[in-house]
Amino acid sequence: MPLAAPIPILRIFDEAKARAFYLDFLGFREDWAHRFEPSLPLYLQVSKGGCVLHLSEHHGDCCPGAALRIATEGLEHFQAELLAKQYGNARPGVETKPWGREMSITDPFGNRLVFTSE
């Protein structure tokens, strides 16, 4: 039985901050959004290349503070793009680790995204 790549669900608390971070800063695109009613929590799918994430304001879906490792080609180029945006809450750096290079960024809700390159 072949399995597909998992789609992580990350907890968010503020739609505007989530959109500013994931769409404007990281460059993900919004694939779709769902609410049962206008005043109820948002459930949003964003993607960039082959990376798909679900962002949820629903308290029962997941806990804040998750950590993801995302394999990335052109890590230094991605870092330069992010630094050029002068986002007020993150100035990511690339570090060399024994297992490869990585750039760690924490979203406004405490979720850590670690972009990796071998």
C-alpha cells in the first residue's frame, strides 16, 4: 500500500498574522480556505512547490509549537529572498549542521519551520 506525503496541520490564532507570515513573507499561495460560518474558525491550505500545509484556528485540530523539517533546494537563495522582504519578526540565518544546512523560522504562533538542504 503506497502512502502519500503527510500534510501537517499547524495551529494559528490570527488570520491576518497567518496570511502575512505564510503568504506575504514565506511566499506560499492560498489553495483554499473554509469556515462553517463567517464568525467561526478558519481552516486554510497553503502550498509552495511540493510543500502543502494546513493552518487551523480550530482548537481541537492540533497544538501550537509544532516543528517541521522541509527539504529545500536553493536554501541560500530562499534566505536572501526572505531577508529582502525585511519582515519585522524574522531575520532567518542559514546554519551548517553535521547533517546538512538549515534555516529555522518560527511563525507568530510558536510553530517552527526548519528549511533543510543536504
